Amino acid sequence: MAVLVVGSVAFDTVRTPFGAGEEVLGGSAAYFALAASFFTEVRLLAAVGEDFREEDAALLREHGVDLRGLTREPGRTFRWEGEYGYDLNNPRTLRTELGVFAGFRPRVPEAYRDSEVVFLANIDPEIQSEVLGQTRSPMLVACDTMNFWIERKRDALIRTLSRVDALLINDGEARQLTAEPNLVRAAHAIRDLGPRTVVIKRGEYGALMFRDGSVFSAPAYPLENVLDPTGAGDSFAGGFTGYLARTRDFSDEAMRRAVSFGSVMASLNVEDFSLRRLARTSRREVEERYGAFKHLTHFETID
Ligand code: AMP
């Protein structure tokens, strides 16, 4: 099954205690698309400015990402600037420049409209809703968001969530969205807004998935070298959604494997700046890390 993703394609300027990246390729849709491309066909919908670099588009194209929905608009590409301290879980946003996204009216290309899986990556929730309105009854709609939109476009976000099957969100943002400090209660409150499945990402502490009566917990893969956590959430979403689209299986068991593939893709992504680590990853490496992840979390039952 093909996955349609709408979200940001950006130039990021990032500082971590281990290095820096200046105007490097980033954006929620770019990280998602590259991660999901290891599993299935990906159709990207986003806007970039006149300053967008051909080499960045080429990286996505080389991984088979369909770029017919990537339009070049007059103006500047979206820019985000952030900084991490030694606690790599929480970036400090120094600057967000919407650029071409400020007045963007998405038009889903005809060839994308029958996509059976849709991922609404982090972007203005009004854009997320407009895209959803132009698709023909997808089987699975998943979504991400962040504090920037929770603070500025809360009502629009609540409207989008009422049409979403799965929300992937980080812990701080789940608390902020629901005004509920306890994560179990926050997940229930989000389910009341629409999404049947809620995945709460907790950075280096892993992820929790809440569905109907069940909870699943996955750790983060323990790594010795974390250089840049930017895009971890989007790569997680790419592994999660890409795996579900490939298998066409939305059972609880498949969702648990999808969370594990999400953790695998996030763990690869944080080993370098920008999309560099995913760009040099092989399918075999993804499978090997999945095996290592299974080993990490496996233990015997007792009689
Ligand atoms: P993540 O680390 O997975 O939460 O996402 C990081 C990416 O989100 C960066 O590459 C940014 O370009 C992008 N980003 C940051 N702020 C926003 C925003 N307000 N809307 C859309 N994308 C954003």
C-alpha cells in the first residue's frame, strides 16, 4: 500500500553538545518519507521555496520517494533552528520561519488521491485537514503534531484529530494537549478526541502505545553515539506507518511490530545529523537492528 505524507520539508540549523548542522535538509515530511521508503511506496506532498537545493530533492528521489506533490513556490523554504542541551529529549526552538507554508493551499495530485494510508506529519493542522479532505477514504490515517501548533491552532488541531485513527505524539505535547500530567490519562483523553490508537514517544525512554483495552511499551534502543535527535519522532512515524502499509495488517500484533520498527528507524536516525544516517542505511541493517531490538526486549515466561 502506498503512503501519502504531508508535512514540512525544511532547512534546519541545529546545535547539539556533539556538533552542529547549518541549513541542512530536515522537516517532518522529509524524515518520515526517507524512513518509510524502507518499507513501502511513499508519496510526498509539501512546498519548498525557490532556494531549495536539487541535491536534497535527489536524495529523496533516489530512495524512490514520489515527488510529484512537492511544489516549488515563490518565497523561502521553511526553516527551523533548534538547540539541545545534554538532555537530548527536549530541543529549544530558537526560530521557526514558515516561509512558503505561510499561505500554502495544498492540492493533492490525482495520482495520490487513492492512497490507502495517509500520514499527516507535523505541519499546520488546517493544511492536514485540507489534505485529508482531498483523499478517497484511506484505510488508516495517522498524525503527528507539536507544541507550536497546539499553542497557535488548537481548535483546528482538535478538528483534524476527530478524523484520525492514530496519533503519534511526544510525552510533553500529550500533556500540553490534554492539560493532564499523567500519561495514561492523557492517552485516554486523546482517544476521546478521536484517535483509536495513541502512541506516546518518550525520547530515550521509548514509546507507549494505547489501543482499546491494551497498552504496549517499547524501550528506545540503547546507543553509545547519539549525535542529533532531530527527526527521531518523524523517523519513528516512518517506520511505524511504513511497516503497517507494507503488511496491510492493522491488528494489535502488527501494531506492536510497527512500534518496534518505529523505534528501529528512530535509533538509526539519531546517529548522525540531518538525514545522513538514514541516507546510508541499508534494508539489511534495518532488519538486523530489528533482530537486535527483539533480543533486547525478549524474556521467558516462568512456569
Ligand atoms: P522531530 O525531531 O521528529 O520532532 O521533528 C524535527 C523536524 O520538525 C525538523 O526537521 C523541523 O524542520 C521540523 N519542524 C520544527 N518545527 C516545525 C513546525 N512548527 N511545523 C512543521 N515542522 C516543524
